Amino acid sequence: MTVVHHTRHKNKTIAALLAFLFGGLGLQRLYLGGLRDRWLWLHLACLPAALIVSLAAPQADGFYKLLPIILSGLAGFLEALIIGVTPDEKWDARHNAASGQQSDTHWPVAVVLVASMMIGSGGLIATISRLFDLLYTGGAYG
């Protein structure tokens, strides 16, 4: 008698949505890889990193204090895009090889992709603008 172990099917749309909404905290990494995922711990490291910056430089602009969290959030938007554009066959080979199901992604992942692109690119442009403003003008424009 053979025992077949099925793992839980990982939904690509849910993973992309988690990356879009909570990518800065790495919840998509927790969903996909569990607590052993190294990228999850890197995302979570943004919180103590922000605290360290705040304690080390209390007089610094708030932007610098939040920069680790902002960068982790931008990485989350990028992860949402990568997850969303991954073909279903490649997704299943990587995350659902033992689930016994096949992914069939439809339009909801496209909505997540569009939102990630809009908010993520806007956030990246705003972050770069604020960083250059602080570095070159000392914050004269904001």
C-alpha cells in the first residue's frame, strides 16, 4: 500500500494579493515557503532596522527612519509583479508539484498586477524623489 502525501495547493492570485497588500512584511513569503523562507526574515528585518535607525539618529528626517520599511514595501510590489506574470505551468512546477491540482489563473491576478504597477511605480518615483531632495537640498522641497 502506497501513501500519497498531498501538499496544500498554493494559489497564485492569493500570493500576488498578499505581496501587493502585505509585501513589506513578507506575508506572501510566509504563504509560499513558511517560516523557513529566508526572504521572509529579510522582510521582517525591516522593522528592527527602522527602529535601529530611529534610535541611532533621533534627529534624522522621518523618511530615513522609515526607509527600511519603504524599501521592503517596494520589494513586495515587485514580488507581486513577478508572482503575477509567472506562467501557471512554471508556478505549479515550483509551488504545487505535489498538490495534485493545476492552476488556472484568470482576470483577478491582472487586477493585482495593474494595481501593483501603479502604486509600486508611484511609490518608487516618490521614494527616489524624496531621497534626492533630502540628499541634495536638505529637504527644501518637502
